[in-house]
Amino acid sequence: MTRFGLQPVAWQTGFNPVVAMELLAEGVWQGSGVRSAESFDPDPYLAVMDRDGIHHATIDIAPGEAFA
């Protein structure tokens, strides 16, 4: 967060809605009414994260496996 001069909470609070509004304004995400984040294609969101240098990853953990 040093790169942006922000505390982590400010970043986490502001980043997600700004990206969502960008994708909606550009017509990448479309729809009407109340929609949950899970109803949209995540790939454009992740592409914005890549573009802006924000690390993201997924980890698959099978039920019962410990994660350290």
C-alpha cells in the first residue's frame, strides 16, 4: 500500500467499488436490478488487477487438508 500512500483498509474499501464501476461504465459488466458480485464474470476484474499491478491468486484446498 506504500506505493499508493494508503492504509490497507482504505485500499480494500475503495478498490473494489472503483473497479466495479469502471467495468459497468465500460459495458464489460451488464445487467439490471440488484446483482451480487458472484453473478459477474471475474476475468475482467482480475484483468484490471493485473493491469494495476495488484497480486491475486487462488489456492485449491481439498476438504480436510490443513493449510499453512
